[in-house]
Amino acid sequence: MSQRAIYNLQHTELEKGGVVAAKSFVVLVLVGIVEVVVGILSTSVALIADGAHSFADAAVSLIVWTGLRLSRRAPDGKFHFGYYRVETFSSMIAAVIMSILGVVILYESYQVFLVAKRIVNAEIAMTVALSAAAIAMIQSLYKIRAAKRFDSLALKTDAYNSVKDFLTSMTAFFGIAFSYYLGIVQTDSIAGMIIAFFVFTVSYTTIKEASLVLMDACSCTDILSDIENIAKTTAHVRGVHDIRLRKLGPYVVGDMHIEVDGNMSVNEAHKLITQIEEKIKKEFDEVTEIKVKIEPLGVDEKIR
């Protein structure tokens, strides 16, 4: 497959991932509006916090969509390897925004905890929270499948957000229910604090994973061993070493050294390199570029 064909395939995959994030943005904004309005009318800080959390997650989906859109740009004179890492960088920005939101939710929930109020229209508030949880569960399953299909860290972050949305909405539901039916008015604000904890947990995980990718870390043990086996089992290859891989957004690039007979001609060496590179790319869809460097073996012995 040519480099242009590979780029066109990657472009299509990133575009489809962007559509997932765009749909998520619209749904989250609508859910957030309903939760905040009902939360204000029912005086439920947990529902308001969950609504604010939905707005923040909508912003996250918007950032993810923007990152995936920018990632589709072709390499140019400044970004020789393309814009794939914009996708990873966008997931880190999204996580930072979530962290700030977590601080706000925690502070507001604590303030309400000190002067707790009884919830009104609790049944409506619980219905809204439960509906939001159901929508979040459906979205999470949809995004998880998309993240696996496109191997996108940003989409994976967005999928984690939807799982977190489900948990936070259920937390809001139980906080309202306990406050209304058991008469423990503080459970509503405690639910808001728990929601903030969920936000901090996901933010930390996302920032950690994105940082590792941006620093060229690659947990690719299985791929490394398989690539080595592919090269070793190719005819005329006497040795393989120094295999290095790194992540570029949802894709992997790398290089490796192979040892061959020192008397091999340039044409033979070129054909061997092409053969190995094509085998690896065919075996691993995520590997878009692998550079093979040839080193002569046994030249000194032949000279003597």
C-alpha cells in the first residue's frame, strides 16, 4: 500500500472518530441543560453538579473533535510526521478542564453541605438523573466500540468520560433519593463531592497516559516481539536488534536494524527492506511506518 493510500485510510478513520465526538457534544449539551434547570428548580446541588459536569464533558467532546479534525492534516514543511499527536494533546487539555471543574464542584458541594436545604420536586429530579445515567451508558458503549476500532486515545478519554457520566448521574440519583426519602439532607451535597472525586480520578488517568505518549513511551511488548520474529524469519536476515517504536496519536512508527551478508547488492538490500516493511504493515494496521537499516555481517572475515 502506498503512503498516499495509507494516509487516505487514516484520514477516513479519524474523520469517523470526529463524528462520534461531535454527536456526543450535542447530546451532552442537551442533557446538561435539562439537569441544571431541574437542579435549580429542585434545589439539588448533586443534579446541578451533574449538569455542570455534562457541560464540561461537552467541552471535552468538542476538544476531542477539534483534535481529531486537526489530526487529519497531511504532513507539511513544519510538521514532517503529520499532526497525529494533536489528538493526544487534545485529550490532555480535556483532562485539565475536567480537573478544574472537579475543584469547582467540590467547593460548591462543600458550601451546600454546611447549610443543607431540603430538596423539592425530588421525583422529577430523580427521573432526570436516572435518564441521564441511561443516556451516558448508551454513549459509553458506543464510544468504547469506536475507540477500539480507531485506536484513538482521545476517543478513549471521551469513552471514559461517558462511563464516569453514568456513575456521577447514578450518584446524583441516590444522593437525591436518600436526602428526600430518608430525610438526610446532606446526602445531596455528599453526592456532589463524590462526583468531584470521579472527575479527579479520570483526569489523573488521562493526563498520565497522554504524558507517556507525548514523551514517546510505547507499551508495545507484543508488537516488538512479533516484529522481531517477522524480520528474523525473512530470508537472508542473519540478526535483528535495536527495534524502537513510538506512538503518533492512534498510530505507531519505528525503526530497526537487521544484519545481512556484507556482499549483498544494493538492489537485493532494497528488496529485502521493502519485503520486511510490507510484512510488518500488513500484520499490524496501527504500524504506519517502520524504517529498516541494514548492517553488513561477516565482512571482516571475508577480507582476511
